[in-house]
Amino acid sequence: MTENAAQQQTDLPSAWNPADEEAGIYQRWVAAGYFEADSASKKPPFTIVLPPPNVTGSLHMGHALNHTLMDALTRRRRMQGYEVLWLPGMDHAGIATQNVVERELANEGMSRHDLGRERFVERVWEWKAEYGGKILDQMKRLGDGVDWSRERFTMDDGLSRAVQTMFKKLYDDGLIYRAERIINWCPRCQTALSDIEVDHSDDDGELVSIRYGEGDNAIVVATTRAETMLGDTAVAVHPDDERYSHLVGTEVELPLTGRRIPIVADEHVDPEFGSGAVKVTPAHDPNDFEIGRRHGLPMPSIMDERAVITVPGPFEDMDRFEARPAVVAALREQGRILAEKRPYVHAVGHCSRCDTVVEPRLSLQWWVKVEPLARAAGEAVRDGRTLVHPPELAKRYFDWVDNMHDWTISRQLWWGHRIPVWYGPNGEMVCVGPDEEPPTGEGWQQDPDVLDTWFSSGLWPFSTMGWPQRTDDLAKFYPTSVLSTGYDILFFWVARMMMFGLYAMDGVQPFDHIYLHGLIRDASGKKMSKSRGNVIDPLDWMDRFGADATRFTLARGANPGADMALAEEWAAGSRNFCTKLWNASRFAIMNGASVEQPLPGPDQLTEADRWILGRLGTVVSEADELIEDFQFAKATNLLYHFTWDELCDWYLELAKVQLAGEQADSTRLVLGHVLDTVLRLLHPFIPFITERLWITLTGGESLVVAGWPIPAELGLPSPDPQADARIEDVQKLVTEIRRFRSDQGLKPGQRVATRLVGPGFAALADHEGAVRALARLSEAGEGFTATASLEVALSAGMVTVEVDTSGTIDVAAERKRLLKDLAAAEKELKQTEGKLGNQAFLEKAPADVVDKIRARRDTAAADIERINARLSSLPA
């Protein structure tokens, strides 16, 4: 061992312990400024803006997946010589954050109204300073290579200016307006909600059929929300429905109210559903609202902001869920309930923050007119300015942007960007930009609402770089290169960023590529939820297995657009991979693996050397293509199997033989150069362990700023098909001998006297030492007598393996073991043949079940033949 190799060895402990290493490595990266981007750089740019997590959030497995993939993309591009900006930040998360602070106040016996708006907002800022953003520290644990010097928050001064500028620009262009429409309303949070803030679930409810009117003029409607009948202003039927043609244009008495309401004809009604007639409550149903607009119907609201009935009478001041059975009971008493179905499972919207059932409600709100913005967002993908990966998900994108409804952007909260509109005492309305003074004087008041969080996060790709100013960062790093996110928010956040980016940046798309990954599920494919108890905490995995193993597990499951099943044993498998890589690298370094000199010429390389270097070149090219195409699972699986199966299990074992011979020096160089390249390829996915090993191997500064492998620059020899074929023969021969040894009952480490003969082995004469070392075979000495033999067909011909097992196995114990195995195989054969001989079973069982039983029968028959052959070969 050289002095340098000995020193390197002392630098590496016997085992990789992530807890001892990862934090220090990350701090060194940050201190060195490796992740800081320079807008003045002449390098080509590569930009990702981090999807901003909520300020209230903590790292969950979905974050861990997306961050792993973004980090892999940015690390590889940095190694390829790009000026990389990965910009981090957080979202103020209006409803979520306000709810957290309101719960704190409730514990103190107060509400936000006790504090008043100004003091409450100060309290939220205080909470943010003390508790918010813990996810950022968790990102560091994962290894996120973000530019912390550019960290942004959606309510910092720069982004707030961008929000006000965008509102003003849209308002002046006629793309923001105020109107009464049906919105999603949360009675608990007392605010409007966007569609993405509503979670839908199949809930048990009731469906009641109610008779309106009397005699020939009676008409039956069905509803799951009987209490809303108090706000009915019509009954609607289809214009072509002959059953009701005589009633269209007449009126019918609305039960319990004494009001008379018209029967109208509207094509929205499905005559095949239920009775073909529907009650119309324009203020409490979006479809009814549209019918009401078409027919000029009144739109009375029957509930207040708390979902309490406001209609004078017996139901006044009842909560909606108290009023529902009370209304049904009153109708039943009048004989107007014709049918009741309980339970009736139907889709119900819930507030994603507090799980309260959402109430559709007519409300005066601010809206974005999305049609021209959405059309531009669709065109940018259709003409190829932005590419969606995988391409098949582009259809979902078009389904959304081509059919988008106007977007309600006002929220009845105190935490968020206040709507920059002032109202005067005489009905005046003034929208104020960031450099304009708001109107003052008696009677002038600012709109009390704040903007939807998705409004400010929709500006994220350019507001974070200084827009509306035309900054150097915008000039260098916009458009961003890749947006990586889950397909579940393609319709909401992605579409909004596309609309705003194209609008604000003169038609330049915010992303060149949109990469959509799937959702994470448990090992059985079920959605993770606290109620199921199947949620996996990435922080727990990092504590137990390390950040690298956690990341590698996630990357190996990341097929574009496809959901990913996760199980703990896969993380343990990734930890084992890291251990394998550590042990192999440590062995190589301990034995002088080096990159201090170029690779030797082909004539100085063994066939094993030429084989591994040829495989390395192929793997570099294939991995590069796969990562470029966002095929993370395929890329990491390729690297996993090359590293474990080919490098560690084969070449390293072959190298041990070479290190003891004349090829030791060239073998050390080959080992060093192959490891150097493998560590570079793996670094984007497992950055900590590769950094530690690579610096020890090469003495280099850091893998973060090392070059990405390029086949033409690696100095690899030309492909050698003959060497490849020889090594494949060695692998096949050793594998068959190992299997044969197992069948013979030999222990894995037990050496056995063996003679290798035949034309196939003559062609492998140069590899005899390696074969014997790998298969644990000793030389056949004088008096050698073969007790068992094996024939293996190789590309160069047959090899006969003659083995003397006498004295190497306990014959009695081996016979006992084989007889036990034979009995089990005979039992399996009898059972499977019995089933396959049963005609009734064959007629009823699915074809795949029958095929599986046939396969089991064939396996059992083969096992019986093999075991009997082994028994007959045992000494008496």
C-alpha cells in the first residue's frame, strides 16, 4: 500500500454514518457559496423556482420527492457547467396561517376581533418570525442545493409590490372586475375558497323527493339539501319534456313559505334524471345561479356567513344542518315527502383547512376574467414554447385551460395582500398602484378583503426575480428551465403561473419544461392519510436511514406522471446500497485506487478492465439520456444495477485477483477512474456519501463543482466485444458453479477441490484464477476423484466442472435435508395435479389462476427430478 493510499484509508471510517457526516457536509457547501447564482455569469442559465411551501408547513413525503428531483436536476446542470439558480421561498398561506394564529388566540380566550385587524396582522408576523418556516431547515437536512441568499416570501416588500402592480395592470386592462356570483364559502373560516381549497369526498346524506303544488299541477323535485328549498325561486324542466309542457309558464306554490314560483323550461335540465324536474335556488347552487340569470329570477340568500337560516319563520336562526331535518319533518307532516333515501352517498365539498362542509353562496367578490389569459396559456404549450412531461398529461392541461371559469380572487381574511381598491363616500371606486397615493378624506375606505394566496404564488417565477423592474436576474434567469410539481395541482397553480407569466412578461413563458410527478402512496397503493395510519415521515426515514437513502428510494420510484408506492423495506434497501458503495469504495481506496494518472492504453488493460470500462461508457450515455428525459426511476435503477451488480459484485472481485498480480498498477487506475465516474453519476441523487468518498478518492474540492461525465472526455478504450464475451462467460460459469455448489450442500465460503476442463475453459485460461477465487474452488491435487460434475455451455464451447465433495459435506445431514425437500415437492405436485384433474375447477377458475397452478406443478416436477438426481449422487 502506498503512503497516500494509507492516508486515504485512515480518512474513511469503517462504516458510513449519515448522522455524523451529513450536516457538516451541507454546511461546507453553503459556506463555500456553491449554490449561489451569479446573474453576470457568462455560463448558460438553468433555473428552477422552488414551489413555495406554506409557512405553516413541515416536510412531508411529497415535498421530499419533489425536492429530491429538483436537487438532482440542478446538481447535474451545475456539474455540466451551467449557471444554476434554484430559488427558495415560502408562501404566506392565507387561510392556513390565519387559522393557526386564531387557534392560539382561542386558547387565550380571545378572537381576532378582540385584537382588531392591525394588531392581529402584527400577531401573525410575530408567529411567522418565531414558528414559521421550519420546513426550510428540514430542506437542508435533505440536501437541497438552493440559493439561500435569494430566499423569498410571498408577503415580503418586493413580492407585495409585484402583487399590487399585477392587480392594477389587470384592473386597468379590464381583466379584473367585481360582481355577485356563486362561490365556495366556508362557514367556519368565513371566507370564499378557490376550487383547489375544496376537498371533495363521498359522504352519506339523504335524498328526499318533495311534491310542490296540488293535483294535476303538482310537480316532484328531489334534493339532498332540503333546507335550501326556502330559497327556491323556480322549478325547471327541459323544454322538450312533454310530461311538463302544460306546466311551463305557470306557477306553483312553494311549500312552507306561501310564495308562488314559476315553472320554467331550461336546457340544462336532464329529463332522464329523477323526475326530470329540478328546484332552482339561484343563491345557493352554481347551476341554479346560471338558470336564474337566464330567466331573470330573484336570488334571495337564505343563510348568513355562518350558514345559519335567516328566512323569517320557524326555521330562522337554525344552523343549516339543524334546519334540514326540521324542514323535512314539516314537509312530511303536510304529506309532501314522497320518497326518502338514506344513506344516499354523494360528493360533498369540504374546506381543505378545517374540513367544514362548504356552502355554495351568492356573494359580491373580485374576479379575474380568465378567457384571454387561459387561451394564451394553452397556446404556449400547443406551440411548444413549454413542453409537458410526460406528454400524455398535456391533455389534462388543455382540458383545464380550455374550459376555465372566471377566478374569484377575494378572500374574507385579514392575513394576506389587501385588495388595493378604495371606495368613496359617493360610490367612487379607485384602484391604486404601488407608486400611487390612495385617496384620502372623509368616507374613503380600502376594500377589507385580501387576495387569494394563489394570486401571489401565480407570480412566483418572475416576482421572485424583481419584477416589475427589469432586473439582471430576470434577464439572466427568466424564463425558468423546469417546473417540477405533482400532477394534482397542474390545473390550479401551474395554469395560473402560465397565465400570469405570459401576461406580465410579454408572451414569454415562465417555464421551458413542466415535469409532473405522481403522488406517493403506501406499499399497497393506498393514499397516505393520518386516519389510515399509513403516513411515512421523511424526517423519520432520514433519522433512521440517512438523507441519501431516503432520496434514492424516492428517485427510484419516480416515473413521470405515475403514482409511487413506498415501503420501509425499500428505504432499507437503499441504505444497503449506500453501505455497498461505501465498502467497495473503501476497499478500492485502501488498495490504492487512483485518478492521479490517465487510464493506461488498451494493450495494458486486462479483458476485465476493458469490459468494465466499456460498460461504464454505455452507462454514462444511457444515464445522461434518461435524466435529460426526466426518467429518474430508470436512470437510478440503471446506476443501482451497474454499481451493485457489475462494479461491486463482478469487477471488484476480478480486480482483487489482478491486484495480487502484474496488473496491479493498471487495475488501481481502472478502479479509481471507474469509481470517480460512478460517484459523479450518483451525486445528484445521493450527494452526501458520494461527496465524502469522491474527495477522499481524488483529493478534489467538491463534487458539487466537479464536471459531469462525458464519454468522449473519459479516455475510455474503444468497445471490445471479445472482452465482453469472455467476461460474460466468466460470469455465467461462476454463477452456474455457485448454484451447483448450493445444490451439493456446500457452504458459500467452503473451498472444494475442482478440475475444470473442456474447450470452453481453454478459451478462459487467462481467467482461471478469477474463476477459482470467485467460485471458491481449490486445485485438484494428486489422488483427485470427482464425486459430482457439471457441464456449462459457454460461447467458446462446453466447460466440464468436476468436483470432489468427499469429506466436504455431512452426507447424512444432506440426505435428510434433501428427503425433506423431496417430500414437500411431492406434496405440492400431488395437490396441483389434483386441482388440474378436477374438471369443475378448470371450468370455473379464471385462466390466470389455472396458469399459475400449472406453473407450480411444473416447478414441483422439476424439483423432484433435481432432488432425486442429487440423492443418487450422494455416497452410500
